[in-house]
Amino acid sequence: MTIIIDRTRERPAPSGPVSVAERQREKARPMGLYQARVPIYPKLVHGPWRWLKWALLIGMLAIYYITPWIRWERPGGLPDQAVLVDFAGGRFYFFMIQLWPQEVYFITGLLVMAALALFLVTALFGRLWCGYACPQTVWTDLYIHIERLFEGDRNARMRLDAAPISFDKLWRKTGKHAVWIGIGFGTGGAWIFYFHDAPTLIRTFWVGAAPMTAYISCAILTFTTYVFAGHMREQVCIYMCPWPRIQGAMLDEQSFQVTYRSDRGEPRGPHKKAEGWAGRGDCIDCNQCVVVCPMGIDIRNGSQLECINCGLCIDACDEIMDKVERPRGLIAYDTDAAVAARCAGQKPQHKLVRPRTLYYAGALVLVSGLMIQGFRTREEIGVHALRDRNPAYVQLQDGSVRNGYTLKIANHGFDTASIEIRYSGIPGAVLSSPGQPASNPLIVQVEPNRVTPLRVFVTAPAAEDEEGSEEAAFSIRSEDRTQVVPTAFEYGSSPQ
């Protein structure tokens, strides 16, 4: 991968005569470490890749803004928002799935799956995520579209920026920034709906009755969206995002990327209509691939850190090839190995299946299998047994020994559950609970979506040959599932 870094800074020309000493001081002055940002004015282009970006932009923005308003009925007065991160209730709801804080490993697994899928896609097809689905790319694309609506396409925007202040320039700039701030506010507003009931929050937000965290989060998202998508743009990808540097370890000569096919395009140069194409390449050096690039790079210089593989240069080049009556595909998704093979006069061979793709695919399948198995075997009823420590046991008048326990019963489901509690390991043990007669098993009703503490007493007959602690277990049966919770029964010293 070729990384181009320009550390020079352009210095203004002197306005008058300069002495020899001043020239020497100017030469001796150290150059700046960083170059001031050069504004990029990407030109609008039409083509299949541009239409794909429009479709994905609309689809992903629709998902982001609409999802908090989708309702999903849940029993027992639970939130009816389909996707909700409920910090107050300690739950994460995703349609029919409900995750508790102690089940954060499921979210970790999903993040690992997403990372492995991203690694696999990058190894196969380059930075598709960066070019089409990254939030920075999506919102920057939207902001550039708003900029075009107010200021025009590339040349018109450049003339407007170079023009002196006027009413026309003022209203266009003001309108553009007002819409940008409005989009940023909508972005932050939609984000906070994922953490509170959306219909309730939208009413309380405007009257100052919403939680302070909602106002702070909305303000931060409004500011960052406006700054990142409206002003920093490509600098976020180049300097702030670590992914361009990480992806270099996942690419090889068989990875499909936006590629200038130098075997066909060189030598390049201007071309007149009456001239032939013998002894030269198809590239007419029109620079259209450069002016449409949102990153401001020249793809003909090879693979670069700044390239997000958005494919807009492909549309621009294909349009020029149509005009000069040459085949499309001078810039296309291709591999370095294929270009090298054609330069050597060989037939290119694309290898999608190779060691690194097998590693990523295997790891993705493994983690996905573990996640599916985890959801399949996930217990609707979770139980923890806490044995009383003080006193550890009580000896009754008839000589029997009683131990006290607190069962923390978590019902992860949405319906009241009837569970059967048995105690094993101690012969003749009988269970009892306040308000219920002694029995073994003990039948209790557990309310949905909450942790129910249950006091349970286990009474065992007197045993002269028993003392100390004996291993025992609670068996919890709910519907067709049984789980065993190990514990211990304390006899204490042998009765005299």
C-alpha cells in the first residue's frame, strides 16, 4: 500500500524587495509539520455505483431514524419499544430478544461477529464498509448533497467560495449551515430515542421535563455530526479513524479494490477525436476520477490510505470511456494480482478462497455457532442459592436440623412461570417457605421479567452419625427444563 504524506506548507510570496539576509532567514526557517487543509469540492457523478450509494444512504438513514418508533408488544407492562436500551430497568430489548446486564456476553459475541465479518469482507472486497456503510461516509455524503442544493456543483461552489461577501453568498451559506445543524440535531435526537421511550421523550423533551442526559447527549451528537460531516469530512477518515491503518494487514494482492488498470491505461495523455489509439493507453488524463473523489486523491497513483473504495471514480471514468468510444472498466473493482498478470501477458486468476479468508470465515462460523448455541440453551429461569451464615443451622425441639436459604429466582421471560423446587442429597429433607406448607417438591409462582427473592427452609431428620457440612443441591424444574444449583447442608456438631 502506498501512503502519500505531504509535510510541506506553501509560503506566501513576498510583497516587496527582499534582502539577501531575509532570503537566508527564509530558507533557514523550518517548514511546518502539517499542511493546512485544502478544501475538496467533489463533483456530482451519475452511474450504478452512485445510485447504489444513494440507495444505501436512504435505507440506512431510514433505519436509523425510524427504528425507535417501531412498537413491539410485551406483556406485564414492559416497554413496547422494539429496540430499547433501558438503563433504568437494566434491560436491552431487541424485538423478541431481552438481555439482562449479566448477559452482556451476548452483546460481546455480536460485536466479535461484526468485527470478523468486517475482516472477511475487507480481505475479499476491500473497504466496502468505509465506502458505503460507515456513518461518517453516510452523513458526509448527505451534507455534501445539501451543499450542492444551496451552492451548486463543484465549479459553482469554488466560484462562490472565491467570491466576495454578497447577499447571494450570505443567504446560501447561512441556509446551508442551518440545514446542516438541523440534520445534526435530528441525528442527536434520534439517538436519544434508543435509550428512552420515544413517544414519551419527544413530548417531555420540548417542555424541559426530559432527563438531563437526554439534552447533553443530543447536544453532543448535534455538534459532532455538524463538525465531522460538515467541516472535517475526509480528515476524520485520514487522521482520526484507525481502520484505514488496520485494514492494511487484511489486504493482499488478491483483494478486490477500486483499481486503475494501468496495464490498459498507460501511457496516458490527451486524445483528439481524429487520432488513433495505437501505441498509447485508454486514459486521456481528463482528471475526472480526481474531481469526483470525496477524498481528493488520484486513484491512478495506486492503492492509498485515503481511498474508501466508494466507486465514484468508476462511474466518472466509465462516462468518459463512453464519450471517447472505448470499453468501460479502465477503473474497476480488481486485484493487484490481476493487473500484474495482464501486464505480464498472462490470464488473471482470482482467488477468493485463500488462507486469510478461510481463517476469518472459520472464526466467524465458530463464533456464530457459539452464539446460536448460547441462545438455544439460554435458561428462561435463573437461580442462585445463598445459604444463611448466621446462624448456619438451627436444631429444633424434635432433634431435626433446619438450614435457611435465599433463592434469587430470575424470570427472563415475559410470562409468569410455575417452578418446582426439589432438594436432593439429604435423606428425608423437607422444604418449606413462609406462607406455604412443608413439602418436597415446593411449587412457587415467579413473576416475569424480574428477580424474585424466595426464603426457603430445609429441615432434615436428626442423624446421630452426621455432623459438619454435607453436599446437597436444589433442582429447579420449569416446563421441560431442569437445572441443578449445588449448595451445602450444615448439621453442625453431633447431637448429644
